[in-house]
Amino acid sequence: MADDHDDTEFTGIPESLLPYDQWMEDASREVMYRALEHVSREGLAGEHHFYLTFRTDWPGTEIPARLRAQYPHEMTIVLQHQFWDLNVDRELKQITVGLSFGGVGSILVIPFAAVSGFADPHVHLGLHFTVPEEPVAGEVGPEATDTEVASPASEEVPTGVASVVSLDAFRKKGPAQG
């Protein structure tokens, strides 16, 4: 029987000599890649939809200049009803997707390292990733593009097809202040 009165002082969790934190992040990112790859092949099923949060100022991120001006550091896109050409390129380490913003089609290029969050609200799945404050030396600066394309779904795309979601809605609130 265990002694409930052990006088050994608890000093916290010992520092690991194994990189568990990195392994957990790598595994979580793999879940995101597989989900995006599945949807790129099969489409979204049922009520599934994705929120993808990424750094707009990360080297290699390509978004229209008007979106970069509106979201200079980070933005969240919603992949739900109308998006096209979703691709996860593991060799180039990037995600590309076509979305409409205000009825104007745009192709976004998002480096893997720029992704800070992924969620599928239908199943209450939320993954958060570490993105260093500064990119690795030698990487190219952020790309602002004005590459806008016509939506293949139709010439006239309803406004608000793609949404940018405020992250404040997903942050845990602190204790009530009154």
C-alpha cells in the first residue's frame, strides 16, 4: 500500500532529455497536414470546416497587398463553402488555397512555418503551433502580391465567402473584472 504521507518534497516535473514538446508539435502539425490533404482530395464532409491562422509577415507568405495592409501580422481564414485548389506541398513546405475576399478571387501561399493555429469547430478540435518571432536567418522577406484570379465557381461570387475571424473570439477570457 502506498504511503500517503511521503515527506519527499515535490520539485515539479523534471527537465526532459528528450524533446517531447517538439515531438508533440510535429505530431499536431501532421494531423493538420493530413486533414488539409484529405479535404484537398475529397472535399469537406458534413459540417466540418477549418480555421487556419497564420503569420502574414512570415517570409514566403503570399497574400494580396490589400489583405496584408489590413492584417499586417496575423490573420485567420475559414475554409468552408467556397475555396479552390487547396494543396499541401510537403516538398516546398507550403499550403496554397484559392479564396474570395469581397468577391475577388485570390490565391494564398502559406509556408508551414507561418501557421500558428488550426481548428475544426465541428469536432471541437483546436491546435496551436509555435511560430518563432523572427524567421531563420537567410529566409526571404514577406511577399505582398496583387495576384487575384477569377473564382472558378462562377464569375459572380457572393461577398463574404471567405471570412477573416478575430482571434479574440477564441482566446480564453481572464477572471471577470468588475
